[in-house]
Amino acid sequence: MKFGHPLAFWAGATITVIGVLLQLPDYVMAGDMHYHVAGMPVSTGMGIGMALMFAGVGITAYGLFPPARSRRPELSNVSIAPLDDARIKPAHVGLLLVMAAAITIDVMKPTAFAFIVPGAAAEYGLRGPLNPTAHALPVALYPLAGITGTMIGSFIWGWLGDRVGRRASILLAAIIFIATSTCGTMPEFWMNLVTCLVMGLGVGGMLPLTFVLLSETVPRRHRGWMIVLIGSDIAGAYIIVSWLASTWASPGQFGWRLLWLIGLPTGLILIVLNHWIPESPRFLIMQGRSAEARAVMRKYGAAVVETPASELTVEQSLHRGSRLVFSKPFLGLTAVVVLLALSIGTTQYGFQQWMPSNLQRLGFSQVDASEILRNAAIAGFPFSLPVALLYGFWSSKKTVILVIALMGGSLAAFALLGDRVADNRALLYVLLVVPVWGISILNAVLAAYTAEIYPTVIRARTSGLSAGATKAGGVLILALVVTAVAVPSVRVTAAIGVVPMALAAVALIVFGPETRHKQLERITAEELAA
């Protein structure tokens, strides 16, 4: 991939890594205090590291931006049909594996909040579910800062994806992962809030961009089920984080801060993996970069065919700005996406976010609570394959409705039973499987569906809107917790998630198109003709 300023990118990445490494000695020296860093002074090395870290991210961002264009680029006449009709090649399999790893690394960040909250509340003496009468700041500010960052980042990265490309935007997110791993070394609570807000900026946009890239590269007959299957690896992130929380990041080991510090190695892994991530051929064609588009298509076994008019000409008359998202042809689709995203957000950052704390409040130890949730995620994980196959070979629209029905039924049961659900451990385990695993698969099908129903010129923006609305649901429920309007109990968090989910199902039935095995440009043409 061509960077706008290659030397600036690599210099910025190197400076960022050095800045992070300068902050680690303070954390290591706190080992004899069980890695409790709260209240420690900011050392000279840490201060220099912070300055280098933020400077490095800025230089890296500059390095990725291409030169500004004075006019709309001429549309390439390369046909996209051979890419859509190509057979699955080893290059496709490699791409799927790389993107699965990228999604896992990305989702580990917001997932970690559920397991960080109890430890952070104890170390800083914050008010939370396990200490509701403390006269201190609420620990809910911690996830609220991070999720607010992801909400803002979703919109920023959506714009970036349509401006500098899908691949370059993913790479910038990896740099931010590295920089903000220092959230685990911050000695003051307000510093945790600032760094986790910045961390959220990178996390918020990377996930939807991976689905956009997959939708624009994978052959249409395999696009749906492959995207959903890869997206279901969100549950894999939950399994990894819950395992770390019950072992290496437990109070007797390296503590809750380790769940942030792993951002350094995982971010470096993402940079290495980016070598195997292509730029979207559709994006390249829309940008007039036909030579690069041809090279990517050949890599994935597609013949390069010149046509009098590209299939993408259906989009030439469309406005490339964000207002197209809310224009008449796409307004109903946007309502479906936003409602479903809000339901996911209120469930993920309400019910799932507070479940480790609620289980401890109901009498389970921290380790037992983490193990219960890990086992629920593992038990549900195998069901991702049949859902992916249903989405790809049965019906995309009906599969989304089916998953909504399963999620809604489980949440309704928790809302009815409340704390009594802990009286029967077998029932608790069974009911937990659906929301713990189901929210991951619902996230996956929404991301896949959103990437299919919008045109290329705004596909990254709308995927960012979907991710942003998901985080907006989280911001809403976390803000209610911070202001003590809503107590984060099992019953309340489950009930809040059910309402937008039901509205989303109705909107999907009315406005949602079927996308199975259709070329993306045909879906757009049908929507414009409706």
C-alpha cells in the first residue's frame, strides 16, 4: 500500500513504541505492592514517554494521509464482477484468518472493561456495585470514558475509511492500540479516563472497517457467511479476556492493569498482520487507482476485465457526504441499523458489562464470576457456525430476525427472574449462554448486513454509524449508572436491552432488504429504484 508519507509513518510508529516502553518501569517497580500504582508520582521517564506517545500518534496519522485531491477522481473502468465471482483461493483464507485476529485484538479492549471495573474500584476506592455507599467517584466513569471514545471514534474512522482507505485506517487504529496500552500504567484515576478515552477512538472504528473490507473483497456467494463467521470471533475475544482475568490478571498475579498493557504486543501484531491485508478494490476503483485495483484482484484470483462502464457507475450520481445516509433511498435502512445497534449497545454495556460485578454481588467470587462467563462464551461459541451458514445460504434478513428473537427471549427471562436467577445455577448457565455469545453474533450479523446494504461511497461512514450507535447505547446506559438513575442490576440491565431490540425487529421486517448472494452494486440499484 502507498502511504502519503512513508518516512513519517514509520518514524511516528517508532516514537510511539518508545514512548510506551518508557512508562513500563513504574508498573514493574510496583510488583511488590501487587501492582497497585494508584497514588504513585509521575516519574520523569513516564512524563517523557507520554509526550513521545502523543507526538508519535500525530506523526503516524500525518504519514498515512494521501495528498489532497482538487477534484473528484475519474472512475476506473475495471469490472468488479470477476472479483465477486472468483473461487475461494488461499489468499481469501489468509485474509479471513488475518481479519479474525484483527477483530479479536480490537474487541478485547472494550470487553476488558467488564473485568477491570471490580479491580479498579477496589484500588482507587471508587463507588460501584460491590461498594455502593462509598463517598467517591463512581467506577462507571471508567467504562463511560472508554465507550464514549469508541462512539466518537466510530464516526471519525468511518470518515477516514472513505477518505484515506480501509487498510490505512486499520493501521492507524493499531498505532493507537499501542499508545493507549499505557492506560494500565496511569497512577491517577483521571489519567485512566483520558487515556481510555483516546483508546476508544481507535477501537471504535477498526471493527466496522474490517467488515467493510471483507464485504468488498470476498466473493458474493461466500460473503455473508464468511463475514458473520469471522465476526463471531468477538466471542473469542471475550473468552481470551475472561481467561486472562481469571488467571494472569487476577488479584494474586499481575492485577487488572495487565488487561490494558497487552495492548502493546497485540498492537504490534496488528502492524505485522497489516502486510497481508489488501486495500479494497472497490475503494481503489472509486478513487481512480486502477493499477492498484488490478493488482489486488489478480492476487485473489479475479481476471481483470475492462468494461465500457463499471458496475460502480450506479453510484456516480450519489453524494459522497454523510447526508446521503439520511436521504430518502436509505432512511429506512438507517433506522434499522441505528435501532439494532442501540439494542446491542444497551445489552453489551449494560447487561454484559455489569454481569461480573452482579455475579460477585450475588455471592460468587471474582475468579468464579470470570470462569462462569468464560464457560458461557465457550458453550455458545460453536453455535456461531450454523448462524453464519444460515445468513449466507438461507436468508440474511431472516437470520438477523432469528438472532434478535433468541436474544430478546433470554433477556426477557433475566428481566422476569432478576436476582432469583442465581438460585438455580444450571438455569443461570443456560440463560447466560445466549446473551454472552448472542451479543457477539448479533454484532457480527449487524456489521455484515450494514456493510452490504449501503453503496461504496458511504460504506465506511455507515459502518461507522452502526458502530457509533452501538456505543451510543453503551454511553446512555453507563451515563444512567454514573448519575444513579438506574442501578446496574440483572433485572434493570436486561429490561433496558429488550425495548430497542423489539423496535429493531419491527423496522427490519418493514425496511430491510434481502442481500443473500447479491452483488453489492445490485443491492444499491434495487434500493435506488424502490
